[in-house]
Amino acid sequence: MKKKVQSHNLAMFYDWATLRIERGAKEKNHLLYKPYSNAIIAKEPTSLEEEIKEIRRSGSNRDLDSASEFEMSDIFYFARRGVESIMDDEVTKRFSAEELESWNLLTRSNYNFHYISLRLTVLWGLGVLIRYGFLLPLRVTLAFTGVGLLVFLTSIIGLLPNGRMKNFLSEKVHLMCYRICVRALTAIITYHDRENKPKNGGICVANHTSPIDVIILASDGCYAMVGQIHGGLMGVIQRSMVKACPHIWFERSEVKDRHLVAKRLSDHVEDKSKLPILIFPEGTCINNTSVMMFKKGSFEIGSTVYPVAIKYDPRFGDAFWNSSKFGMVNYLLRMMSSWAIVCSVWYLPPMCREEGEDAVQFANRVKAAIARQGGLVDLLWDGGLKRGKVKDTFKEEQQKLYSKISCMETDWLRDPLGHH
Amino acid sequence: MKISPAHIIRLYDRFEFLDKEGSGQLRLEDFAEVKELAMNPIGDRIIGAFFSPGQETVDFPSFVRILAHFRPTDKNRAKDSTQPEPVNSRTSKLKFAFQLYDQDRDGKISRAELLQVLREMLGMQVTEEQLESIADRAIQEADLDRDDAISFEEFRKSLEKVNIEHKMSIRFLR
């Protein structure tokens, strides 16, 4: 309750700060650059087929439905779509931090810096002092405490013989340490629908915005983590965690072997005494405005899936980790010097793969449920697009769609099996 | 709807975003980074439209000038033959589309050029013979002076009823 009041007050403060900037700009008679949270241009959601038919219809008197033929005007559709994507494309937008309507006194989210009045600058300076001088050291200390305790206590528990006592202690230790880490980030988390919390033998699936997702979920329940063993501090933490309870860590070489990965995961879920597995099927961090394509691996295993939607409130501190722009340490420092991290977690009712549904369809169904609950846009795009090239299959899809409406007789179309 | 300075700023941000090297000019590779464009069958052609012949880079004014072709047409503009044709008029839009076909800029869409476009738009989905038939029919319909090529006037005539103003326009939000 107290937390709600805190965040409400902060929000009102930000709106006031934005108003001051707008006033400053107006006084100087300059045009304010207003960040649009979503798009620059209006895109019509019509399909390729609809649009091309519409263009043709306006251009000729012929009865269109009987003749699917190429028209010179067809190029307009592709030209416009092409130029639209040059001006504003859906994919790249998702990989850069979300733009805010109001300024939250962090320079990293401000674009109108030079319109700030003296009063606002003083306030901002005060904010910097508080954040870096007081909050940051406090949080860093907490973080070190949390991590240190985790490593230390799990190693001790690892010495105990396997049994109920060990599991009980391990649970308590994990929860406690994660809660300390949550405090270290000053994360204000609201959990919804806790009755749907993942149970043993299931797989918990969530959308991925930053490494903090793990801490947020793990402070409310115990999960078996899945991931690659890293070197350095991360590796130390991973190795000691696995002493206390069975997490699934892979060597770098094993990660490429999909069958090995699938086998270890299914072995784990079959053992009902083991904790539910936590997986992020997008495979990479997305900026929390949308959910990208889920990799199907986790959905092939055949156990119950517990979807979880995580939505961060970007006004208080942008939690998105742009790993191509910032390293992990840099990222954590930014997180710890923000005001707070406010987020909501929804536990969705469990889902199972239905008869006649393949892994990909199941994955999409889960993805749609998560997107709907979290208020995120459900995209078909692959998170792998962040770094890689667009596969030619997408272009082929477009060509296929177009060929259906531009080639007169269907038996002209190439039979994919080559029987023609 | 007029383009406001705020729109230009927005376009400049987009330009800066695309300009990965920060050189103040866009190169072919910068355009190729746009994922949705890679999925467009005539993506490369559209990129080419931004570069003048012989140029390897595009600066911001040229960038905006090309994008301006897609501004909605001002229907209330008085037809004044002393003024230069605005870049978003129906004729200019038609010229833009014509040049997408006519890559060698000789003022005519030859059969080979048409075939090339069809090949790009249809890819592996049809055979070469079918492409040739489609090209034949298209030229037959539009080519009025029987020179086996489509000139700009023939192009314009064949599209005289098409609602180009709407289909070749992009609207800014607010």
C-alpha cells in the first residue's frame, strides 16, 4: 500500500517536470520534440491481397475476381510498403529502449535537455545526488550481501545429505537471497493471480526484458534455472547454486546439441520432486513493448507450461538490457542508480499442448496469452533478428502471396514437390 | 496536411538512427539494415531510388526529398504551369513508380526491364515461361505505339483511373 502511494507520487512529479519543460520551450518559442511512443506514420493494417485488389479495382472496369493478373500498378503497394519501412519499421523499434511521454529526471530518457529551467536543473541535480550518493552505495552493498550470502549458504547446504531438510533449507536460502537482491534494485513488484504459480514437474515460461526477470520471479517462488555456465563471478554463483538444488547448467559445447538439451530438460520435468524449470523462450532481451517469436524447444517437451507475463513500468527506470549497447556491469549500475524498478507479474493459468497441435502452434498460443495479459504487442518476428539477417523465407512468403493474385491459372504455380 | 518542423525532426532522428557510422550520409548498407525492407521483393530497387546515378551516399535533404514523393497530394493546389511540379503531385508519384521499373533511365520500360521486375516480385513461384507471358500481355495492353516498350506517357495513360494519390501516400501521425 505504501509502495503504491510512493509510485503514484513519483509519477505526479514526473508529469510536473514535463510540464515545466514544455513551458520552457514555449517561452523560447521553440518547437518541442515530442517522442511518439509508438509510430511516426500511419500504417494501414490491410493485407497484400486486399490492397493490390483495391488498387486494381480503381484502375479498371473489368470484373476483377475472375482474372488474377499482373497489373503495372501492383508495384505501388510494394513501393509504399518499402518506403514505410524505411521511415519506421516494426522490428528495429523493439530493440531500442521505449520512448517516454514524460521525463523522469533521468538524463538517459530525455531529449529536450536544453529547455530545462533553472528550477528543474536544481531538482535534477538533487536527484543525481540522492541517486548516486545515497541510493547507489546502499544498493550495491545490498547486492553484494545478497550474492555473497547466496554463494556461502548454498555451498554449506550442499554439504548436507539429499533429503527433505536439504530441499527445505535450500528453498529458504534461495528465497531470502533473491529478496535481498530485489531490495538492492528497489524493485516494487506486484504479483497477480498467485494461485497459478508454477508447480513441480512443469515449465515456467516468461517474456524476457532483462536479467532482472530472473531475480523478480525467483524471489517469489523456487525454480530450477536453465542456462549456459559462464566464467567469472557468474560461474561461481551458478556452481554454488547447483550444490543446494538441481539447476540445469550446460557447458558451452553442449548448448549446440539440441537433443541433449531436450533430453536433460525432459528428464528433469519427469522427476516430480524437482522444481519447475524457468525458461525464456524469446532467446534474447526485448524492450518490453512486445513479445517476439518463442523458440519451440521448450514446447516440445510435453509437460505442463505455466506462462508468466512480466511488464515493467518504464517511467521509473528502463529495465531493458540492450546487450549490444551496454555490458552487464554497466547495465546493473544503471539499474541501481535509477529511482526504482516497478513491474507487474501475472501468473497465467497452466496450458498443455492439445491434440493435433504442433510445438510451434502451442508456442504461439502461449505467446499470445502472455502478450494479451501484459498489454504487449504480439509479434511474429524472431528475436534473433536483433543480430542476424532476415531469412530469405520472409521474402519468399511475400512472393508467394503476390503470385496467388497475379498468375492467372493456378496450375501455373510451381508445385513445391516438383510433380508438375 | 502540412509537414511540420516536428515531423522533420522526427525524420532526422530516423536518418541518424539509420546512419550507423555517424557520417551524416546514408550508404547502401545502412538501408540494407532495415529488416522489413529485406523482406520486400523489390527492396533493393527502392533503396536504389534514393541514390542519384553515380552517387554512393545520400544526405539528409536528398533523403527527405525522396520521401516527400509520398506525401499526400494537395488536392486544392491550383494548376499553375509557371510553378514547378510539386514533388508529391500525381505526375511526380507516377514518375517515381516509372523509375522503379525503368532502371537504365532511358525513358522507356523495355521488355527486359519489365521481366526483371516480375522476376523480383514473383521469385521462384512461377516459371520463366509464365513470366514471359505476363510481360507480353502487360506490354501488349499498355504499348500504344507498338515499339515493344512502355514510355512514360503510355504508363500514365494505362494508370489514368488508378487512385495513385491514396495508394502512393504515407500519412504522418498527428
